[in-house]
Amino acid sequence: MKLDLIVIAAHPDDAEICVGGTLLKLAAAGRKVGIVDLTRGEMGTRGSRADRDRETQRASELIGLAVRENLELPDGRVEVTVDARERLARILRFHRPDLVIAHHVEDLHPDHEACGRLAREAWYLAGLQRLAELDGGPGAARPKRLLHFAGHVPFDATFVVDIGAVWDRKIELVNCYRTQLEPANPGDRGQHFLFGADILSRMETRARFYGERVGTRYGEGLLHAGPLLLGDVAMLA
């Protein structure tokens, strides 16, 4: 299936938390969007793999995804390997998206950093004709643009997607992952282990930060390496 956009994320819920508003806007506008998760999130402190699978299914339906795939890499142990990047490149050649959005290559979570690197390398490899021929699958097709979203480390965004109109739906979307948001036991205060703030609070702080930069209430910042031609990412406007 030809897609307009693929988001590549390390764990189920990363795409929803970081660019869920962008996905909701594009799907509502009739764009074909998909997500490739690298892991099942089975090492998460809260919930089980089965819980996360159910939550991911519900979130995918809420967005209206055309495709959601999983590379089945080990959670907490994602590495930039030749096999992983070539499998990811095969997915990109098969779905031929115009845009790819993935983690930034600088992040405090090693899985996020590895995902950003894998996405960047797979994006390039997807356009190599000889490699596509060796793979025996779809022909070479490199997506037009690769963009990055922020994780634990903020950046000065290239541009910001206004998500004010879908903010309430984004909250509903992230709430699909209840096991990641609610305390698991009496000693668990429901906070994110790294910075102490819960996921929804951190998500809103970031959305307000990027939104304020462009004069809107809520925004999702995206980064592109180098200049862009005006209109290259018009679908995100």
C-alpha cells in the first residue's frame, strides 16, 4: 500500500506521545499514514506485553492508521545492525511514503537514539537500486524527506505542526496506553522515571513550548537536516 507518511518509533506509544497530533490531523484529512514500531515495549516498568499490544491496537484504530508494523527488535536492546536497517528499508520500499518521521538521533534513551539512526540509514538505503535487487522485493524508492521528532532532548525545530484543533483527541489517544500512565502499585506515584513529571504533563509542556514559538496554543516540533524547498512538506501545514 502506498502511504503518504510513515512514523518510525522505538516503542508503542512513542509515536502517539511525540507526533500523535500530526498523525490525527493527516488521517482526518484523508492521508494514508502508518507507524513502524521497532519493539513491543515489553521491558516497560508498567503493564505487560499483552497489555501494550491491546493498547496499541486501540490507539491505531483511534488514529485511523492504514498500516502498523513491528520490527520485533528487543526492547531496551535496540542496535543499529545491517539486518535491522535493511528490514526497515524494505518496509519503506514496499509502502513508498513521501515523508518519514522518526526519533531524533540525540536522545537520552538508547533505543530512541538507535531508532533515529536506523531510520536515517534505512531512508538512504531504500533508494539504492542494487540493494533492492539483491533483496528481491519492491524496487528502490527513497522517501522525499526524513524528519525527526524530539524525545527527551528538545531541539530548535525547523517547523511546527499546529495541533490545537486535535489536542483533546491527542490526549484521548495517549490515554489508550493506560498501563503506562497509571501507578502500578502503592509505591508508584505514576511519574516518569527520568524527569519526575508524568507523561501527560510533559507532553503538554512540550506542546505549549513549540506552540508558543509560532503563535498557536499547541504544536509538535519537527526537525529537518538542512534547508527545505517551500512546499516540500505541504501536507503537514
